[in-house]
Amino acid sequence: MSGNSIGKSFVVTCFGESHGKCVGVVVDGCPPGLSVDEEMIQEELNRRRPVSEQVSTTRKEEDRVQLLSGVFNGRTTGAPITLLVWNRDADSSAYEELLGKPRPGHADYPALIRYSAGNDHRGGGRFSGRLTAALVMAGAVAKTYLSSKSVDILAYTVEAAGIKAKSPPTEARETREKSAANVMRCPDQEAARRMEDAVAAARADGDSVGGIVECVAHGLPPGVGDPIFDSVDADMAKMLFDIPAVKGVEFGVGFEAARLKGSENNDPYRIRDGRVVTETNNAGGVLGGLTNGMPIVVRVAFKPTPSISKKQRTVELTTLRNAELEVKGRHDPCIVPRAVPVVEAAVALVLADHLLRQRI
């Protein structure tokens, strides 16, 4: 299976399966001398763990990170960094009866065709959201590097189950605190309560819901990116689409730009405190594949979790007959809250890679 590595100067290779022994990542290209410890990485992993039995899976993995290489006396050595978490609470019994019956909305059928008898179907194998633990671990290392460059990344839920949140506070610290105060990871407390109720209702009905995560990156200088084919937004979109269940990515006003006039969509330049800024940020901090010095703003759309307990139509591949199935096991009725740190990690990995490419 190819496609397991990404990045040019900050290279990330993930390994493991949902119900295998472990999930891990190797980070190569991290500069030496950065202060990194397991507790810092653990804090990021903890944000990805199930937040509530009402809105998350009941699978309870400890996800205690082990840092195996690349760090000595609390600092990176410049050698590859290896990180992993063990799978302790996997239950594959529910997946045996799904053999030959591809789950609607999952990669079961194309994966079986692509990898034949070698495909690990347990829990979705390599196609499971469980693999995002690897992204979060690598993202924690990337965030450490970005912090040394005064770059800050913050993500939060802006929509779930069709319920939209109000615009977040302009102060990043306030947005971070308010988002951490509820299980939906949403800075709008009233919207978060309605989202939680909607997710719980979907779960009770054997169904699931999707939503949107917004991410903002502050502190980037202008000119970061390598157009044409390594544009910073193109690389970021690719990384974000590599997160399971992502179906849409937009920067700035995104698709809304198609409905605006040029006079409405353009971001006028001004001088503020001796530096060039724009009055608005409809471009989302990227022009021509390069950062323009304004915050990068990207939104990521997640589909509803395809594993639902409602009866669904499928096929029996061994007999080529139509069939039905009910997906059992433990699944998130809404993955959006747990996706918040994953989106942050994905954005961090791309930005770290681009800054290192340009030696900024």
C-alpha cells in the first residue's frame, strides 16, 4: 500500500490499522533543539479522545503516547521522531459478519477491489478515523516548531447537524477557552447546546450527523508557498482531504465568492502600524497560492459517520445478490468535535513543511 507519506522537508509517514496492534507515525526533517516531551503530545491526543458518550464512540482507548526516537533530554535531535499509541480496546467481532457485505458510505468495497485478500477489514483498517491519532501526534511536533516561529493555529466547530454557530470572538484566547468549555468544541455556547441535543437525538434514532470545522492560523509572513503545484492552499487542501470523512474544503469566503462581485470580494490593502494589511479577509490569507500576511482561514466539511445502526441496503459479494445489513460496533454519531484537533494538526503539518522548505 503506497501513499503513506506526505511532505517534502517535514516528512510524515503513518503506520498501523484501526484494530491492529498500534497506530503510529514517523516524523523526519524536524530541526534539532526543539523542546518536545510526551506530556505536550499527550495533551493534544487527549483532545482527540471521545468527549461524551452522547456524541462520541464508546470505544475507550487510553491513547498513551510513546516517544521512541528522535528526542534526547527533552529536545529533538534532528533524527526521525517515532511516536505511537497502542490499540487496547479493539473489538473485531462485529466486523466478521460484514465480510462480503460492504458498508454503505465506507471504503469497504473499493478497498476490497484494490487490495483483494490483503485488505484488513477490521474497524475499517487503514481507512478508519483511528488513523487520525497519527496525524495528531505528528501535528503536536509541528506545532512546537511553528510556535518557535510565532505561528498559532486554532480550530473549532462552526456547524453540526445543520445548526450554525455565531461568528467566534475576535480574540483567539477567548475562542479557545469557550470552545474547550463544551463537548461540541464550539465557541458559541447556545449553539453548542443545540448541537449536542441534535447529535444525541440522531444517536437515539440509530443515525448520525455531520458538520463543519473552521481553522485559523495566525502569524504567518507573506510569501509562503510554492506555486504552481505546491501552493500552500493546495497542499493544505490535500492534507485536509486525507482526513477520513472530509468532503469539502474552502478558504476565506469560499464558495460564497462565486456569488459576489469583484468589488465585494476583493480585500482592499491598507497600512496599519507600519505593515501592509487588508481591510477584509475574503481570500482567507492566501492569494495565488502564497500567504498574504493575513490569517489563513479554512473550513472543512465532514460527512455524517457512515456506520449507523439503521438497516441499510447493500449487496452480498459472494452471491452477487442484494442484501441488507445493520452495522454493529462502537461508532461516533458525530465525529466533528473529535475532528477539531485533527484539523489543527493537518494545517500545522503543511505550514511546518512550507516554512522549512523556505528556511523561514
